[in-house]
Amino acid sequence: MMERHVKAVGLIQIIFSSLFMLACSAAGAMFLFMGTATQSAVSADTHHAAATSGDIDAANFMSHLSQSTQVAGGVVIAVALLWGIVGIAAGIGLLRRASWGRSLGIAASIMNILLLNPLHIGIGIYGLIVLTDKATVALFQGSPLPTGTAPTG
């Protein structure tokens, strides 16, 4: 029975980590684009403002804001890729029943809970329940099933 749940957790980790990685990377790319577009507009305005009034404080502020937006976009992309790679690797490890798959699956489940999104919290709790069960531990250790647990197959 636990084999099915482990397989489900593995597939869920792969699917949702991939979707999370794509969505956050798209959002990060949008930040990068907005920062670059703002930087281009500010560069043109700075030259015009310096030539006409000498007041470039607003332009300098916008220049720093656009750089901050670009940095934020890069950070979002980096975190999304790291988070997604951990979840995908955990899913693959669980599907292959690799010895490290259960540990990484527990870590990925905790990371899902940390997202504070109701869907991810549910996925994380389900993963923790399945991966900390005695039958799952026995499944990954290759030990005989605990007493009172029906074998699957």
C-alpha cells in the first residue's frame, strides 16, 4: 500500500516542482525585463534632465530602483531553480526508491510547507505523513515490513 503513496508523492513532487520552477522563473524574467526597460528609459531621461534643468535626483532614484528590480528578478529565478531542482530530484529518488530519495523527499516536503500556500502545505504534509511512516522506512531500507503491515504487490 505504501508503495503507491510513495509513487504518488514522487510524481506530485516532480509535477509541482516543475510548475513552481516555471512560474517563478517567468515572474523573475518579468522583473528582469521591467528593470531593463526602466533602466533604458531612465538613461534617456537622465541625459534630457541634465541638459534642461540639471535636476537628476529623480532619474538617479529610478536608476537605482531599476537595478534593484533586476537583482530581485535574478534572485527569484535562482531560488525557483534551486527549489525546483530539489523537488524534481526528490521525486526521481522516490520513484526509483533510491536510498537518498526518502531523505530528500522529506526535505522537499518541508520546503513545500515553508511556501505557506495552502496547496503546497497540503502536499508537504502528505509527503511527511507518507515518508515518515514505518512501512515506508522499511521499504527504503529493504527491511521486512513491520508486524501488522500487509505486504503490497
